[in-house]
Amino acid sequence: MSQCYLAVNIGGTRLAAAVVDDNGDVLIRDRVKTPVKDVWPALRRLVLRVMAAAPSAPVSCGVGSGGPMEPDAGTVSPLHIPTWHDFPIVAELETVTKLPVVIDIDAKAATMGEAWCGAAANERNFIGVVLGAGIGGGILSNGRLLRGRLGNAGHIGHVVVEPEGRECPCGGRGCLEAYCSGSAIEAETGRSPLRAPPAIIERSGLLLGRALAAVATVCDLQMAVVGGTIALNFGEPFFAAANAEVRTRAKLGFIADFTVVPSMLGSTASLIGAAALARQLVGAHAGAQR
């Protein structure tokens, strides 16, 4: 029997929730603007509304959120929600939904979604990148999502692409995020990154390609799937510049075929990815009970 999953995305501008079936199809979804305060009551109402309207009851819940977070503890301290510090989101959602809940960084969740039913379906070695206000990523290696020591593996936004370059909000210099994030582009141009001039679009693709060539070489990856509103809005010139830079930089034989492709899931990537986490959680529980 087909199952369905509750998916939650906690973003800087929007809170979103959906119910997703076993094929990765979104059965119902809703979203609200992220409030300045009282974020949890708004999210609670949204989740209950979506669950009430679902055609069938979900069996588990997955959450994608900005960090920092401690996935094992189930707590989040998103930079875009300053009123949340070590907020026990997993425990709160388990109480409200009566479901088992799993959480991870939103870009890592999106990577799982692309691996499940997106541009990297059946690909076991790739990096997913989300280019929005910031730049996040997740790495799938031999079919498993890399976690790292504290669960933060995949932070491609802080790969250095311009030594001694611009200061980055992280405290470093020359990071990819200091040039190609929506926030950085808006600060540089004085207008929305969705209206960036061609030179900025091509430069962003080039610098992303430079970072990806390094990560692909270190991790022995086959492809990169790039999503997020800004990257998808930039379109073909951005992806052409990224692939051209990869071909210039990545010369070792084992990454000669590495390619950069756009997300197939678009604006639903983070929600479908959260559902992929929930689906994986059910599989893990079933395996533990055998």
C-alpha cells in the first residue's frame, strides 16, 4: 500500500508544509510568510491545516530548515529566525502531529529529493546546491548523504573561490557565498538578484563552477544539481558558465564527465526533500524491527 509523508520547510521568508506520496508527488501543500515573531504558533497552525486537508494520513514527518542545528538533538537555531535558539522543533512537531519526525539542513534535504525523484534520480555520487539568499549544499556519496562530524557536511557556500577576496558573513574571505548568494548580489548591484545583469550572472556561474570542480575532485562526484530561485532564474547562461569553468579546472580523468545541471524539482525541492527524509526514516525503522 502506498504511504504518504508530511513535509515541512522552515525558510527565511516562507514556512511551507505539504503531504507527499511514495512517488514524490505533492498531494497538497500550503505556505505562509515567516512572521517576525511567534514563528512556532504560525508553523503549528500551518501543519495542522495541511494534515487536516490531506487525502490520507501521513506516516512520518521530515523537516528541512536553515541552520545551525543539531539534528541528533532535534534542535534548530536558524540565523533567519533570531527568536529561535536551540528550539526543540522535533519534539514540538512530534507532540503536534503524533508522528516520528526527522530534521536536516534544507539544502541537504533538497539533495535527497533530487536523488529520489529529481535530476539525480538513481545517481549515487553527486552534490546538490541551493542558490538563494545564501548558498547551501548536500553531498551524496555511494548513495548515502554525508553528515560530517556535526551534521554540517556540504557547505559549498564557504569554499574559497577568490583568495584574499571579499569578506564573507561567516568571517572568512573570498567564499563563494560572498559573491554568488542573493544577498551578496543585491549588496553589489543595489537591486534584486533576480534582475542581475548578464555579467553578474556569468561571473556567478564561473565561480560556482570553480567551487564545484574542487569539491568534485575531493569527493569523486559525477554531477551537480543546482536549484534555488536565483540559479533557476539565471538560466542557461549561468549553467553554461559553470560547466565551462568545470571543464577548465577539472582535468583528472575520473571527473572528466562531471556536469552541472538544473534542479528538476524547482520550488518544491525542499519539500519533496523533506518527504524523502521522512520516507528514509520509515525505512530505517522498518529495518530495525526485522
